[in-house]
Amino acid sequence: MIEVVCNDRLGKKVRVKCNSEDTIGDLKKLIAAQTGTRWDKIVLKKWYTIFKDHVSLGDCILCLVCNS
């Protein structure tokens, strides 16, 4: 299980727990269920890296660890 903390830059933070096999699209749907925002309007990014919907969270974590 992975816990992801998302910030909408308007003062609202959301914590979502998901598996490493889930995709970014699945994570967007979980965030949308908690925030009330449509999932296709959510853009997940870290600094200037925008994550695509088909990439799994396990792959994103490996990329972020290597780049840090």
C-alpha cells in the first residue's frame, strides 16, 4: 500500500491509499471521489513532470527515487 498526499494549491490536502500496481488514472479516480472534482480534470504533477494516466504508481516511484 502506498499513501499519496495531494495538494490542490487552494488549501485542501487529500491523503489517498492505493496499491503500487494501480495506474495514475486509478489514483485520479480515488482523488476525485474524495474531493468532488471530475477525474478527467485532475492533473497530477511534481514540479514540471506531468504524470500520464497509463503509468503505474510503482513505475512513478522508481523514477522519482532515481531523479532525487
